[in-house]
Amino acid sequence: MENSFNSVWRYSGVALQDIPATMPELMKVLRTIEPAAHGVKRATITNMRNLVMHGMKQSGLVPELARYREIRKPLSPAWSVVMSRVASLHEKATMWAFVHYLNDNDLQPQVADTTHFSAFVQHTEKTSGRANQHALMRATGRYWNELRIRCPDLGLQGMATPPSRLRRLSTAMSDLPQSFQDDAKRYRAWLVGEDIFADNARLRPVSESTADNYLRRIHRVASTLVDAGVSPDSLTGIAVLVEPKIFKCIANTMKAVDKSAQLAETFSTLSLLIQLANAWLGCDKPHVDSLRVKMKNAGIKKPTATMTNKNMKLVSQFDDPNTLKRLVNAPTAIWKRVKHDADLSDRTRLAKAQAALGIGILTVMPLRLANLTELTFGKTIILRPRGTSSIIIPMEATKSHREIAFDIPDHVAQMILEYYEHIAPEILGRSPEPLFCRTDGIGKGFAQVRYLIQAYFKEYVGFRMNPHAFRHLCAKMILDNDPGAHTLVQELLGHKSVETSTAFYAGLSSRRAGRHHAKLIEQTMEREDAAPRRRRKMGTK
């Protein structure tokens, strides 16, 4: 058991005397330990954590752990009836801890209420090491309330579940005047080009997803104004948002709450308002110019096209050869589990196979996540068992409106072919159409694919990395090997111009220039040291 605390010290860097003696703080330390980063199995870290919790229990420092890992009381007949009415195995597993907590405290199902649920939440926070504790508590409360409605004969009371931690806008769109909502619908119809013969029809319609994004920004602006004290009833239409006084209030308020280093979100939102004032509302030039002046006076300017410090630090971790080796080996390691682990459920097996393919594709073919999510067999994925397989993204599906085509490396093509012909059909009963699909064959969404890749990347490489950062990594590796190859980066990433690639990765260029300069100095000194010294003649100065 003493070795487990030494392991925490070795893996986390926290000295023994600084290891917290409370569960919430201890869990923060333990969650920083990633097995892949230390070359150990996840089971090793799990065993270490269990031994640490046993040590905390025996020390008596955490009284709530007094019953940790002890055999729980059998469920009473009343609670057995409740659990027999649970709809699914997932609901049963989610509610198990709460039901046993109530059973251990000799509480009957009919008397359990929000007070008991709150006590259970506090108890769990002090005794559990689960990382997604808040989501588990929300699911427990939700399943309990669904069971109460589904089985009224059980006499269960309703539970108040913990609120979501997702960022919510304080003012819903439905709380705004109907005239504002109608205006937003008309603006969206104009964006997507529903009436191409209208007098002010947009020359180039935007996609549905882009239109939704624009409307979310307008909604955020309206909510920001309400939070700043503006009456919702005064927001009678989108035109109100571009009135000079209101626009100035929007700029100052959004600048105060924008947490990005370059105010990127605020700049994009205010630029959208200026754009719609000019193109959709048809405001005159002096009015539009006055909005630009107010935006400038507020200190909001176009963000510099460059990598953020966060992404710089992220890709710099691959300067360590061991980290790069873990990335290269990750798809193969996941694929072995897919093929040889007979205990995997269909859902897990499919997810692991897709994670291996996603990481494998992004490592050598840095697609944007939207294009990766929409990969489809026979359309964008062309498999040739006896030739070179390809991924071809048509120009209308890319951000830069340029066609992107890649030859799939043999080892990745072999995995994709095996997935298409054997693994997916065994689960779906047929060959899949989208590469990333659920067990019913329906394609997964953008967020699902991103979470899938992030989760398995963290497990096998050792830290979190957004799929978009693969593009930065590929640019870094090319420029490290061939300084000045910005045209190659442009073609690989699909940028519209080489200036975009040059400006965005200027930080990487300066680091390379510094390393090159230091190397030149070292070479100069080595030549000086190696050069034979001429002996001075006697009698000369």
C-alpha cells in the first residue's frame, strides 16, 4: 500500500507530504496521471488508485470511506421491486449506487425525496473517484423521475436533479418579441437563398450549418443586451441591433465577457452585424461606416492569423520522439483490441474500430473534422483492393472550395478495407455507408466523432488533443523537415493561398530559424576548434 503512494509521487510529481487527504483534491491529482504517458496499463493506475483509497480508509482521515469496498446489505423486498421495474441495464447500473445508499440507511422507496438525493450527491463527492460525477448524478435523477412517471404504483417522489454545467444563454429566443423571431427566420431564409429571384437575393448562399451559426450569434447578441439591462420588448427586429447606440453597447458588453486572447468571437459577431446591415438591411454607407468606427473605438480588431499559444504548446509535445511514437502506434494498438478482444460489445467494438481509423487517417491525411465526419464509402472513400485507395473531397464540400484528394497509405487502407468488408458487416448486418456510423447504420454527428477521437487519443497517447490540431501537427512536421515548404503545407491543408499557410505558421518558422542559427554558431565554433593554429615566430610581436 505504501508503494501506491510512492507511485502517485512518481507519476504525478506531487511529493508525498503534499498529497491531499481529501477525496475531491486527491482525485484532481490522480486524474492528471495518464497511463499512456508513463508507459503503463490503465489497470495499473486503477489498482494504484484503489490501494490509495484503502490507505485513506485505514488512516481514518476520510470518515466517509469507512465502508469503502465492504459488502453492502442485500436489497429489501421494497427496493427489489423498484429495481425490477427499471427499463434497461444502463438505467439499472446508473441508479444502483443511489438505491443501495438509501437501502443501507434503511429508507423506504416512498419516503426518498430531494433531501436524501442531495445528501447522496454530497456523500458521493467525498467518496467516489469517478471523473464524470456530475453527469452521473444528473442521469440518476433523470432515470428516477422517469421511473416515477412510468410506474406511479411505486409511489416514488420526484427528485430535483443538479443543473447542467453547459453554458446557456439567459434569454431564450422564445422570450423575445414575435417580430424579432420572424425577422430572424427571414434573415435565415435570405442566407440560404430560399428565394433566388428576390430583389436583394444573396449572390452566394451559405450552407445550412453556417446559417444556424449566424443565428446563434444573433441570439447571443440579443441575450447580451437583455443581460445589460435592455428591455426585451424593445428588440422588435434585427435592425435594432445595428442602431449606433445599441451597437456600441453590444461591442463594449461582449468585449468585457470575451475570454479569448484576441477577442475572436466578438470580432466575428460584430462583423456579422455590419455585414447584415450592409447587405440585408440595406443601410446607407455613412451608417455602415459609423458602425465600423464604433467597433474600432472599442478596441476590437481583426485577430492575427496565427496559431494560439495553446496549440503551440500542444504540438510542441511531439518534439519528444516517444510521444510521436505513441501516436504512430495508437491505431495499430486499438485495432488489435478490435480484432482479438472477444469480450467487447458490438457498440464498443464499432467505436474502437472507428477511433483507430479516425486517428490513422488524421495522422497522415489532415482533414477538417466536418469532412472527416462525412466520409462515405463509394463517394469520398474509394477502395481499390488491388490498387491505391483514395479519399476525395469535392470542392463544394471544402471550406476553401478546392478539391482535396489523398492516396491512402497501405496500412490505413488495409484497416479501412477490413472494417468495410468484415468488422462493420458483422455488427450491422451489411456494409456501412458512412465510415462513422452507429450500430443501426445511421451516421454519427460532428460532436460524436470529435469525442470519439479525443477519448481514444487521450487513452493511447496520454493527453487531450482536438482533431483539428492534427492539421497543425502535420504542418509542423513538414516545416521541421523542410523549412520554407509553405506551398506543400498549403496543398496538404487545402488553404486558399500560400500566404495563409505562411502567416499562420510563422511562429513555427521563427523557432526553426532560431534552431538553425544556433546550429550555425555551433558549426562555426567546431571549425574554429578543429582548425590548426599557426605557431608564432620567435622575435615577432
